[in-house]
Amino acid sequence: MWEILMDRVRVAVQAADPITLAGLVSCLKSRSELFVVPSPAEADVVVFAADRVSAQVLADLRLSEQQVSVPRVLVTNELDPSDVLRAVEARVVAVLPRIAATGTRLINSVVAAARGGAVMPPDLLGELLKQVDHLQREALTPRGSNACGLTSREVDVLRLMADGLDTVEIAEKLCYSERTVKNVIYGVTNRLNLRNRPHAVAFAMRAGAI
């Protein structure tokens, strides 16, 4: 039994209403590659659903991230683009509009999140680029940090991340170990004070490094 679970993505669901919760759980349970767990503390990925991402929802996401720091897939009808960076800071790596959240897209987003990937709509990614640019100008550049400090290895990894590849695929593509890829990503995010992988990709794209 344990060997079977090792090959499956453990996913927890949090939702603002019981009907949405029941629907998402039912959908996720129907797929053999996933295993629904009752608590985020047991999960590899958390699916968080809310009709509208309000200030309270963002606060709940942030609190949840502080308690259990795992990737989150956000399913919502409305996310103000100005709040996308705050969502990313709460480890949201995928955003799905509810109207487009088919079973297949949801499953693919969960699996991508578990593997270190990200799924962000183009309009939200564009807004994230703007906000990262502001972060660079107001916080990073005055301290002497900029994209010119990226090594060729870091640029290679970030470029493949931007193409949607996960950690395993990046390692295979570059003939690195998974640990090396993870260390490269950690080095970039830590050195530039970036929050997570989508944040790092957005920073590199805005800086013209990829």
C-alpha cells in the first residue's frame, strides 16, 4: 500500500463553500495518479478554491502557506491582477479560472505543481512581470542585485522553467541531477529575495535574461 501511494500525488482541498469542496474532492478522487488527503499537512499539493480572491482569501492563503509550505493550485472566478504577486508569495504556482477548470486541466495543474512546474494565465503572468519589475527597482537594484548576476546554468534552468518543464524534465534536458536543479533554483530565489519558481521566472523574463 505504501509503495502505491509513493507514486501518487497527495492532494488536499480547501474551499470557501461545501458544494465546491465536494465537487473538487470527487473530481480529484476519480484519478488514479492522485490521492486525496484530509489535511494540507499530509499533502504534496493544496487545491484552494474561492469564488473571488478577496483580501480575506489572500490572508487565508498566506496563513495556510505559513502553516504548510507546499505548492498551491488556485481555482477562482476572480483574481485582481494587482494581487497576483501576493498570491505567488503564498506559494500559488497555478491559477485556474473556474469556468476553465475542467477535470483534465485541474489534474494537469496539480501534477505540474507537484513536479515543480507552474501554470499561470498570460494576463496574470504579464502583471506579475510588472510587479517584479517594481520589486527590482525599489528593493533589489538599490542593494546591487540584478539579472546580470545570473550564471549560464541558472539562465538555462530558468528558461526551461519558463517553457513549463518540471524539475525532472529540466534535469533530463540538461543532464543534471534533480538535486542540482533544485539547488540552482534555491540559489537564485535566495540570492535575489524571490518567493518561488514563478517569481524567479518572471524576474528573469522581465530582466531580459530569458
